[in-house]
Amino acid sequence: MKEFVVYGFNDSYQMATILTGVVHFMGSGTWATISHTVLAILFFIAVMQFQKVDILTYLRNMFMPFILYMVFFVVPAKINFEDQFSHEVYTVSNVPIGLAFPLYVSSLIEKGFLDVIDDYVRPVTVPAFKDVDYFGHARLMGEVTTTNLFVRPDLQQSLIEFFKDCVMHSIANEQLTIHGIKVSSNLLATFANTNNALFTRRTLPSGKSEVVTCAQAYTAISAQATGAAADVGPNSAFRRGASIWGARGTNGALATASYHSAISAMFMGQQDSAQALFLQNLFINATRASIGTVAPDLLVAMSEAENRHFSSAATAAIIYIKQLPMLRAMFKITLVALFPMIAAMFLVSNGTPFVYWSGCLLWISLWLPAQAAKRQCTTVG
């Protein structure tokens, strides 16, 4: 069985899933009925042309549908989808070679353009396009602002009590302001300015609790939160957030590079490191429910603090970015599925349909190179 390597860019899973469905359909009785009916009709039309055309044209019209069917649909192939972003491989077997070969060629064109841009256009200080999962950045923002990445119930409970007993009183006596919270990109530093004479309850890792001053609670929470944000262990926020990048997230160096590119591209200087990003995540998510019941105005401010993560460009493009891989996969598989029909038309229309089909496939293959070129121009500018 012939094997092809098709390079993907965060759309390999989508292409493999869609193609698996296509292969399953082509192995069904419905497909057999449709294909055999079409072949029979074409054969009948060719027979009816007897004595109306020359003998060579007659034989071509009679047997060419069967030859094309044998070439494009009978010979099986195996496709290995290698995702350049997630470093994952998806395999689909028994793919008709008439579908596998166009996918292979279009991915070579796409990867070739991207390699040229990365090797000859990209500034040396800018990460390569294939090392920057731009599609995953939108998902990372959603994870940071809506999902609790920490598995530290003791720390979260201490934070809830700290906000109730210390932060709320500091807002009441104007040591802190809702506006200050709203524009804060570092809530840990913002909440340092609390009434240190007040008391709160701190939950220990053992599950027990103790009564301490707000100053003592802040010191303990700050140390625990900073340590938890810097942790890169299996159950850390670092690993939980990196899971959106697939196999890339399991490699410490690649995950760190992905976080760095996401922060520099999407958060517009609001956070300068993954650790600062996780600290903001911890403070936002650990207190949302408690603050919402005590001070709804502060909850609104916290929600606005979440939005400090987002750049205007990322907010406008988030839906597009999340849907683009599936959209590209659907367009590409649909066009490739038309290849056998286009090949048949090539014989009767002097190649015109094939030219249009090739242009459409090239257009889709240039989506990512165009995005990469734009990214380089924007970075240089």
C-alpha cells in the first residue's frame, strides 16, 4: 500500500476525521450503488455513440470511465497526517489514491511556501511560524480567563477568605478601589494594599485552618501562589494549560516557547511571563463565586480584569481563529474529493476544469503562507 505524508498546521486532526468519514462512506453499499450506476450510464452513452464518432474516440469514451475508476478509487493508499504545530500524527488507511495524491501535493506546496518564509524572510529574533501555534492562542486565552488551571483547594479557599475579610474591608475604607482592580494586570500586587490589622482564616495544605492577620495571610498566599505558578510538574497549571497544544505541550522547551509566543502576541504586555499569567488566572477564578455573592460590582470589575488579557486584535479574531482549522480542512477535503471528476472532465473539456480546480486548491494552500508573510511584515514593522 502506497504511503503519503500530508503536513498539517493544527488542522491534521480535522482532516483525518473528515477523511475517515469519506473512506467509510466509500466502503458502503450506497457508494457502490452510486458509482456503479454512474459507470453503467457512461458506458451506455458511449455505446449509443457507435458510428457517430471515429473508432478511437468511441473506444476512449467507452473504456475511459472504467480506467479512471480503477486508477482513482480502486488503488488504496495510507496517509500519515503530521501536524507541524501539535507534533501529533494521525493515520488514515485505505484512502483511494485519487484523494491521497492531491492532498499530498497541496501539503507540499503549503509547507514549501512556509519554509521559504521562515528560512529567508523571518527575522532571526522572531520564532518560526510552524513553532507558533497561533490557533491555540485563542484557546489559551479562554483557558486562562474561564478555567481554573490550579489543583490547590487549600490555596483557593485561603484566597476566598482573604478577599472576604481583607479585600472587601479595604475597598470599604478606600484603601483599594474598584477602578484599580478593573485596570489591574497584576492582581497579586494590587491586593497587597489591604488593612493589615484585620484577621482572616487561612486553610493549610493538611486541610486544617488557622486565624492570622491579613498581612500574614497575604505573605503566605503570595509565596504559595508564586510557587504554584512557577511549578511545571505533571499536575501544574503550566501542564494543564499546555495540554491544548497536544504533544507539543508535553515537551517542556516547546511548551515554554508556545507560552512565550502566545503572551507576546496576544496579551499585549499585560503579562510578561507564563508565571504572571497563571497568577492572574488563580486570582480571577478562585474568587469569582464568592465575590459575586458579596459584592456584584467587584465581580464586574474582576470580569473586566479578565479582559485585560485580551488584545483588541485577538478579541476580534477569536472565533475566526478557532474555526479556521476546521474550515480549511473542510474546503481542502471537498476540493480533493472532486479530483476524479475533474480528471474525467479534463479529457472532454481540454483541461479547463482542471485549471480552475488547481487554482482553488492552490488558493486554500496559500492561506497559511499569506498569514505567515503578514505576521513577518507586522513584526518587522
